[in-house]
Amino acid sequence: MSGASSRRKGADWERALVHRFREAMPEAVIRRGLQYRTGQEMSDVEVPCFWVEAKAHQRTNVREAMRQAVETCPPGRWPLAVCKDDGQTPLVTMQL
């Protein structure tokens, strides 16, 4: 997959997550993170109380996504990795 296709796939996944979170939390302000910021400044999807790391690949590395979420998560937020392998049901991972 080319770089542009890969970025488009990731952006599509982030937009889908925004819609899913809005369904679950209709009163909350939920949006995609600013894409010109680094992952340490803003999460992939802005959700109250969570720091979302979104991954969509042929085969995602859930542990790596969770590591990235934990490392960049600011105090007061819960790191959350939302991963989707091609053709599979998405998987949400968080620490207890």
C-alpha cells in the first residue's frame, strides 16, 4: 500500500471512530486530533477522559499501539488503543 493510501486508510478509521464515540457519548465534544501535531501533543481521536491511539493495518500490533498510547498519554487521561485488522472486528485495549 502506498504512503498516501495508508494515510487515507488511517484517516478514514479515525473518522469512523469519531462517529462511534459520538454515538456512545452524544453530549461530549469528540473530534479527530490535529494531524499536524505530534502524537505527544494530541491523541488520534479527542475523547473526554481517554487518550486514543487508533491503528488500522493489515495486521496491527496491539501491544505496540498500547505502548504508544501509554507513553504519550498525559496525566488525568486513560490510554486506549483501538486497533482494526483488515476485514476483522476492531479491538479496544486498555490497562486496568
